[in-house]
Amino acid sequence: MSIHENLLSIKNYLPKTVTLVAISKTKPVSDLLEAYNSGQRDFGENKIQEMVQKWEQLPKDIQWHMVGHVQTNKVKMMAPFVHLIHGVDSVKLLQEINKQAEKHDRVIDCLLQVHIAEEETKFGFDRSELIAMLDSDEFKMLHNIRVCGLMGMATFTNSEQQIQKEFLSLKALFDELSQRPQTENFAMHTLSMGMSGDYKIAIRCGSTMVRIGSSIFGERNSA
Ligand SMILES: *Cc1c(COP(=O)(O)O)cnc(C)c1O
């Protein structure tokens, strides 16, 4: 099937309230253009340099999502244009994003990554670290970022039950945080969970944003 057909069938499946981010890492600009010409406007990359190169070459109404692990020294490269940073996993990173956003006189939307998988390798906050950060004075002083939701990745497993359990735990934390008062830099409205292999489960568990790569663009040679 073509990129266009893949997009259509996924979009048909998704509820209207769920945003589809097309994860285009490792794929050539021509593939992104094909998706763009089918109406896709949200694209996600996991390497900052690659995202910058694609941003330079592609139409400027694309909304760029950084879904990978972010090194603080590279934040400045994407600060002029990035739409949403999914993988924020420390106050230090949030402070750097704030600093670079300020230079460009903008507010950058961020999602806090939560560790929900069994694997040790996945980055992210746990519940108590996350709440401690939101309560901290350091966080309250950040005026050029806005935490607008959470992101999580489930364990890589065939067990639907395991994946569902992890997604439901993230949804529960999202609901809990949604009870907190909204502030200038905090408002829970985006729950980024679900990839090619598990987005149908994620949607049943309350996802509002799915990050889908291989089911749109085909398998990657390397990730
Ligand atoms: C690569 C990647 C995806 C997309 O993975 P697929 O299995 O190809 O859909 C989603 N989220 C993150 C953080 C990724 O790095």
C-alpha cells in the first residue's frame, strides 16, 4: 500500500479527537512530501539534526514534533520552530527549553515523559518525581514553556494485557494531574501514547495523540 493509502486507513480508524503524528525518522523528504500532499501536517522525528534538515526543505505549515530523547546542548537548534517536545524528562531540560524559547520570544509546548514500561531503558519521570517537579519553585519560574500533557511508551511485548495496564496507569496519572489548577505554564490536555504496534490499545485507554511511523511509511532499516 502507498503512504497515501496507509494514512487514509489509519485516519479512518482514529476518533476525530485524536491527533495523528506521522513519525518520519530515517525516511527521505520525498516520503514526507507524499504524506503532506495527502493532507498530513504533524510530523515527528527523534533526532534534532534530522528534523532541522527536513524543516528547512519542507513547507512551513508543517508542525514538527520532537519525540526522541533530547540532549540539552541541541535544544537551541530546534527552538525557532519546534511545535511540541514529547520527551521532556528532567527539570534541567525544561529550563534549557525555556531559555532557548525566550531568545525567540516564544512559548514552547512540552509533554512530560513518564516511565510506564517494565524495561529499564525507557526514559521518563515516575509519578512522585513528576509531582515534586510541578510543585517546585524552579518550575513555577518558567514562563516560556507550557507543560500541556504527558507522553509514555509501553513495554515492547506481545502481551496486550501488559500494554493496556501500562497505558491505563498513564491515563490515571493524566486524570489525576488534570485536577490540578491550570496555570500559565501548566494545563493537561494532551496524552501522547500509542505507536504502530499498540495504537489501537492506546486509543481504548484514552490517548489523544498517537505517534505512528512504520504503519505509514513502511519498516525502517535502522531506528
Ligand atoms: C519511532 C518512534 C515511534 C513510531 O514507531 P512505529 O513503531 O514505527 O510506529 C513513536 N514514538 C517514538 C518515541 C519513536 O521513537
